[in-house]
Amino acid sequence: MSPTPNNEPALLTDTDDALVLGETAKGQPQRRDIASGETVPTDGLIRFVVSPEGVLTPDIAHKLPGRGLWVASERGALEIALKKNIFSRAAKRQVKAEPDLIPLVHDLLRRRCLDLLGLARREGGIVNGFEKALAAVKSGKAGWIIEAADGAEDGRRRILYAGSQQTPSPNVCGSFSNAELSLALGTENAIHVALLSGRRVQRWSLEMKRLSGFEPLVPEGWVRRPEPETPG
């Protein structure tokens, strides 16, 4: 789509959300990001709808009724769309965005990721505890290493080092606290967690990619210099 004369991306027509704007080679549906004008897979986008009262509402699961307005799952893209009033222009009506919309989207993405972990646990796709997580990593069964952000460094270091020895290495998440993980998994003291390879890994990976547009998934310094395990 050609840019408009003022160098802002051209906006959607009224029928754009009613159609799947093509598919990728893997059959993934695509939509146009109203902030950039690019057509991309929906897995990397946040869908918004406008309520009857004209309030912009995030639809993280892409299920709410109504015409959707799609924006890349990135803090910067959402800031641009709000600053330039692109939602109102795309909707062709005045749209009200609440002041806390960006923090709300961020929080909803975090909740969705945690909910998916709870679902994986109920399906037997989660192991919790240092020894169990370390064994899963060493055996190559872990698709993700999930370490509590406020957990002790020693145990984390050993598990991350074990992961670095695998090919391919498991993905690493340090976004959630011990309390958040414990609540999501329905257990106590969830510090060292492994999401086992299987049907839930791809979905969780896609949701974590969306979350990564709002926060780093791995705290600074966690995996840059993995150290070997202590002998003995």
C-alpha cells in the first residue's frame, strides 16, 4: 500500500477486517497493521475493537465481535497509533482510548501467557522444581526454561548452563515472579519450571513473542556468560 502524502501509512477501508488479507506459505491468516500499513501474520498483531460507546478495547484472543483494528504487538507501534490518532481515522469515527491502554495491553499479554502455562500444567506439559527441571533440560525435553525473576542465582545458573549445552537450546523466560508462576501453576514456590516440548510450546512461543514487544523476556546478564556446573 502506498503511503499517504503526509508520509503516514494509508488506512484500512471499511471492509478490510471482514476479509483475510492473504495467507503466508504456512496458511497463517494475515491482516494489515494500521500503524505501518504492512500486511503481516495475525500472530504478531494485537486486535482492537471499538465498543458501542466508542471506547477502544483490546482483543488479545482475537475473538471479540465487531470490526477489528490491528496493530503490531509492540509498545512503539501502539504509541504511534495513539499519538497520530490512527485508530479514529481507521475506524472513520471518533475513538476514545483510555489513558492506561498501553499498560492494560501489556498486562493482558502477561496474563495470557500465564494462563497458557496453567493449561499446559493441567495437560502434563510442565515440570516444576530444580531437579525435575534440570533433568528435563538435560534430556532435551524442555522447549522453554522458565525461571522466576526473583529466584536464586545459583540454581538458575546451573539450569541455564545445561540449556546452553543442548542443540537447539531451549528458549528462556525470566518475565514472571515466583508468586506469579506459583499462582498460574497452582503450586507453591515455582522458581525453576520447564515447559516440555509438545503441542503447547508453539502457542506459548507465539504469545511470548507478542509479549516481547512490551518487555524483555530475559533480564540483563542472565545468559550472556553461562557458567559450568560446580563439580562434585
